[in-house]
Amino acid sequence: MLKGLGGLGDMAKMMKTAQEMQGKMTQMQDDLANISITGESGAGLVTATTNAKGILTSLDIDASIFNPDEKEVVEDLILAAVKDAQAKAANRSASEMQRLQESLGLPAGMKLPF
């Protein structure tokens, strides 16, 4: 039926594949928002939790570090815990993206606009 239309059949297949990929990317973005990643500093005195998108969702600080003379130390510990959680979240996100690309048959390391 599409014999005389040249590559239009291939174009329809490509469009369908692109729509499927977009749906999977949307699902992955939703999934990343629901994955919790915890970073810590000061041997667990400060823990920061982010989602896999790197958004800080909670912060826990052990009461033993609240000494007014050590305010800068506490601030450094908080910053370190948040950075640790965000780095872990970025790694998890990259891992999930690679897994999705492999499932779609895309080349490893391909940069997608998402």
C-alpha cells in the first residue's frame, strides 16, 4: 500500500520509536524524583537526603555538634553532606540514563536533550 511512497514507512516507524523513547524518558524522570539518595559527613553527624535529581529533601544534624564556638565546622559538615548526596544522585541519574539508553538500543554515552 505504501510501496510508491518511498521512505515514508520508515519515517512512521522512526516517529513511533521517538514517541516511545519520549514516554520512557518521562517515566524515568518521574522515577528519579522518587529515588532517595543519602550523603553524610562527620562520620554520620550530618546526613543529607536528595532525590536522584539532586533536590535536597531532608537534612539530619546530630545535636552533639551544636556548639556556638564551632558554627563554621557545622556549616562545613552540612555543606559536605549535601554535596555528597548530590554527587551520589548525579551518579545514580547517569546510571539510570545509561540503562534506559541500552534498553532502547542507543549507543552508550549518547547525549540526550533531557
